[in-house]
Amino acid sequence: MQLNELCTEAHERAKAAGWWEEGKIKTPLECHMLIVSEVAEASEAVRDKHPAFYVYAKSPDLPGRGQVGAAKCTAQEIEKILQLVPGAKPEGEAVELADAVIRIADWFGRHGWDMEAVIKAKMAYNATRGYRHGNKAA
């Protein structure tokens, strides 16, 4: 999937799920803070030492009752977990960061912005910047 397709799909799904109700305006600050909240949830997952991608296996019949996680978040690992615990809600740092990307894509889709062009322009500019932007500490 291309980035602009992601933006269109994310926005269409958000509208279909009721997140863009007719007549209700979301402010940029509200949407930006929703993105920030996803990044904060990713940070909490790291602080709690959860795997980057995991689900809870609630059935006593399943091996690994409790957290079932993917160490490297490869497509193969994720697919194996989702087959083992069908319908489980994905959790973890990688999932929360993906949520942030989805929210950003929704915002771009809402405005019809060209994410690919914006990212290319910013990366081209970043390529002109010096080491650590003037040797900043962090």
C-alpha cells in the first residue's frame, strides 16, 4: 500500500466508524493530542516491559496463557500469534506506534494532503542538515 492510499483508507474507515460525525468539527489540537496519546501508550508499553507486539491468550486451552508476544514483529510472527489467538486485540509498543501512524494518515486523508510529497520534501531537506543538526546532544 502506498502512503496516500493509507491516508485515504484510514480516513474512510474513521468516517465509517463514526469518528468524523457530520456537523462536528475536530480541531487540529484535538487530533494532534490523539496522536500524542498513542505515542504515550507506546512509551507505557516499553516502561511496562511488554513485547513490541502481543495479545492476551485468555483460554486455558491455549499454550502460553497470558501474554503471547512477537519479539521481532515480523509478518510471520504476527500471523502465527493471530492464528493462535484469533480475534485477540493486538497490544504493545509497535501497535501503539501504528495507531499513531493511522491517526496521522486519517488527518492527512481528512485534508487531502499528499503525505508522500510532504515526506519526500522533508527527507530531502533533512539530507542537507549537518551531523545531529549542529551536534545537539539529543
